[in-house]
Amino acid sequence: MVLEPDLDTEWSFDLGAGLAPWSWSGPPDVTQLKRTRTPKVKAKSRHVPVHAYSLTTGTHLHLESGLEHDLVRELDRRPDVTWLVAQPCKLILPAKRRSRRLEHTPDLLSRHEDGAVRLWDVRPSARQDQDFRLKVRLTEEACAEVGWRHEVFAGMSQVRRINLMWLHAYRRPWPWYPASLRLIREYLEGEGTIGDALDLDAGGGHVISAMWHGIWSGQVETDLDLPFRRTTRIVMREPGPVRP
């Protein structure tokens, strides 16, 4: 007989049949999770929901804000991230507000290559009030109880955000990318500048688009917190599979 763990937090997931409590006799299959709420726009709303396409999942994620979209852009390019879910669960936390237990829906779930699962709460530092910090602390404790992790995303530098938005246009792989990246690697002997790579293009844009895709996928390393310029240093990683 499998005993249910004695948890302080009540968890609920939607695996396709509606939101239902989860006993934690084992973790849910995160690839089957549906979002537990639908973002809505109201008059004077601070957030604008967006459908963001994820190459990791091959689906659209219904996000609640531009800041969540920033986090997805960051995670979606990482080869160690194997799945993403927006509004993945509802928690009833061991604290009370107006004599009712505190409910909380994390903004995002990410599963990683090593099997780790993270819940993310997304909010700018200036808006992380006492109520939010309480939810964060209790959610961290709830995740620790079940072997998951919790993180808060407060944003990134403006330069990094703009760079990722630029690279977003070069996410999808094309048939010429492996050969073009090999060309860059050979001529630069593993290291050079963005300008060096741009000069290798014969006019069709094949090498240029491959370079940007390489930066997005991590096959070409550079500092994303610095503006892209011709003098920006790039380092070619050893060739790996092009992400589908």
C-alpha cells in the first residue's frame, strides 16, 4: 500500500479532466498538465496576456504578462529545459487571509534534463510586496516537500531582453544551418567577432541567419548582457544536434 505524504500544502493539477487534488503518491506527468486558469484582461489591467509559441513544447503557452514572456524566451532556448507549462497548478498554502487559506497559482513550470522540476513566480522587484513574499516562502517550502524547486523571476537587463527578442526571430532551424555553422567554425578557428561571421556571408543571408540561430541555441557563445555589435566576441562550441 502506498501511503500519501503528510503535506502542509494542498496541490491541484489539471491533467485533461479538470482541476483535481493531487495525492502525491507520485509526481504528475508534467507533459500532460493543462493550465489551471485562463488569463483575463480587465480595464486598467497592468498585464496583457499573450500566446507565446514554445519550441520546447511545440505548442503555444498562454502567458499573463510580458515579463512571463521574457522568462519563456530565456528558458525556451536552453538545451537543458525539456518542458514548459504556464499556470501549472493551484496551491492552497498553510496560511490564512480573512479566515480563509491562502490560494496561489505559480506562473510557470519548467522541467529540466536532469529531471528537476521548477515552479516559477514572476513579478518585478518593485511589486514584490509582503503578500507576495509570503506566497513565495510557502511555495518554496511546498516544493521542497515534494522534491521540486521554486524560483522567482524579477526580470533581466534591458540589453539582454532586447537581444533575446532579436534572437527570437532566428529560433527555427533551417537545412543550411549545420553547414553554415561549420563554415563559421572553420574560418574563425573557434573564436572571432560577429563582424567576422557577417563577412563570411556570400549575400544570401545563410551564414548570417545561422550565426544568430547559433547564438540563440547556445552553439555560438557570447555575452547576451552586452549590445550586439560587429566587435562583439563570439566563441564556437563543438557541433551538436540542431534543435528541432
